[in-house]
Amino acid sequence: MNPQVISVEPKAEHKVLLTFDNQEVRIFDMSSYIDRSSFFKQLEDEEYFKTVRVSLGSVQWKNGQDLSPHTLYSKSKLLSSLSGSA
């Protein structure tokens, strides 16, 4: 089972800083999703992008754009581990 998102912080260049319940802090780049899918096109707007929130162990924007916890975890880059094991 994949770790669940417990906090999210929008960053520049369509990235989100994610903290997972396994204490890992990871960065996920939404750019390629925005570029290839009309479903995510609204995320190009910086102010709208900032509306991201944690939802059911994942992240979601106001109009329903979301990704699975598996995608967020497996395609993100590890920055640190709050438990000190990374």
C-alpha cells in the first residue's frame, strides 16, 4: 500500500511539496500532466494552482482535478525524511 499525503504546499513552476504519512517529504511536478491533458489545463493558472488541498490521502483542486496517492508517491522526488532514515 502506498503512503498517503498528509500535507501539500504549492510551489513555483507547477510543483507541489508533499508530506506523506511515512514521514517522507517529496516534490511532484505537475507540468507534464498540464501539458498533455485538458483535464489539468486549468492548473496553468498560478492562483488556481494554489488552491490545492489534501483529500482522502491524495491532493485535489477546487474543480476536482486530482491524482492517485500511488502516482504522487511513485513519480515524485524524495527530498527528505522527517524520521531521519532517508
